[in-house]
Amino acid sequence: MKTFLVTGAANGIGRAVVLALAEQGDLALLNDLGDSPALAALVTHLQAAGVETRVVLGDVSAPETARNAFSGLERLDVLVNNAGILNEAPITEMTFEQWDQMIRVHLYGSFLFAQQAARLMTRQGSGAIVNIASDLGQLGCANLCHYSAAKGGIIAFTKALARELAAHGVRVNAVAPGGTLTPMVERLGPDYIREESARYPLQRLGTAEEIAATVAFLASAQASFTTGQVLGVNGGGVMNG
Ligand code: NAD
């Protein structure tokens, strides 16, 4: 039986990751902030496909959310730390609350879920953790100092955790998407999407399914010799090591 847990599962990249992992999984644990028609539709779809599904609602940055998700869980094969938020502010205008929330959702959320996963996976002697970073964590982005710092932190966290857990048979990798057509980006409007697309050598944004395919690869046995890596799925937007 293959058990997987995806945070921020209701929409965008998280939803596509759930659908990709469901092809190899029997038990899906889905986290998102609250109930939504999108989450309900995903649960119905998985159950119809014969995948047992459990929903754990709550903010990933709150310790009780990860505790609830792992309560009574005896095995976890794959954790995908995906939940994320985006809001712009120049550094001169950025509020403490904006900075604080950005770091909490991405870094505290990834830490809290990875810690619980590590306790199970080290006991099992196997498992894969995939953290969703961003090309902006590699390049940095004006007016997104908080987001860039959070995603850069996720990249460093991934490498440190990969070194710590490797001897226990647990692999930890990151996927760093470039701009991807999801509700997070769609709500910024068509002008933004056109300008963003021009930034990438492939001259377009990615799809959630393209990101999910790389996550599924890293989570699978095909990536059994891959740990501590940051795989860019970014239309060529980042080409250095
Ligand atoms: P999205 O807004 O379309 O979906 C994010 C999901 O996460 C939503 O269902 C939302 O309810 C949930 N979520 C938000 N905050 C949460 C919290 N505190 N606790 C639990 N769930 C929460 O976003 P997306 O584009 O699918 O982004 C997914 C991940 O990919 C994020 O980490 C994002 O930073 C990253 N990413 C996105 C892009 C992009 O261009 N879309 C690029 C690089 C990285």
C-alpha cells in the first residue's frame, strides 16, 4: 500500500500532484485551509478511482495541523509540501505581518510536516519528501523579498534534510517551478501572464500537470538514487547548476 500526503491539495499544483500520485497510491491524505467545492470534487474523484481519501483541514503553519494529519497514521511513503501563498510588496512598504505569514506558511509549514514525516519514515527505513520551491528562490524577485527568502529557505532546508535522512533510506528533493498557470497566477490577470511568459525561453508558463509529473518522478522508485536535488521545471528560466 502506498500512502501519500499533499498540503495545499485543493487547487493548482497540489491538485495535479494528488492526481499524479493517485496512480501509484492507495491512501491519499489531503490538506488544505478549509472546505471548498474544489476539494470536495477531488475527494469524490479519488474515491471513485478506488483511492481511500482522508482530508485534514487547517493552516500548515499551525503545529496542530501536522499533528492531526499524522495522528493514527502508521505509514507514509510520500510527503509533498506544496501549500503556498503569494502577495507582492516593495520592501519599503512590506508589513511585519506580510513577512511573518510568508515565512510561516512556507517554512514553518514545510518544517512541521517534514518533521512528522521524518519520524515515520526513519522508522520505516523508506520514504520520499518533495518540497515545492520556486525559480524565484533561486533568482530572487523584486517586490517578493519575503517569497524569495521563503523559497530559498526551502531549497536549503531540502539539502540539509536530505543529508540528515539519507542514511535512513529517506530521500528529500525539491521541485522549483517557474511561472505556472494555476489560480495563484490566474488571479494576477492576462497582462501579467503575457509579461511573465516572455521571461521564459520557452515563451510560456507551465501547467500544473507539468510540475506534477516531476514531483511524481521524484516520489517514485525511478528516482531511487536522487536526493538533495532541486529540479527546475521552468521553461528554461534558470539554467545554472
Ligand atoms: P494556488 O493558490 O493555486 O493553490 C495553493 C493551495 O494551497 C490552495 O488550495 C490554498 O487554499 C492552499 N493553501 C494556501 N495557504 C495554505 C495554508 N497556510 N495551509 C494549507 N493550505 C494552504 O497555488 P499554486 O500555484 O498551485 O502553488 C502551489 C505551490 O507552488 C506553492 O508553494 C507556490 O508557492 C509554488 N509555486 C507556484 C508557482 C506558480 O507560478 N503558480 C511558481 C513557483 C512555485
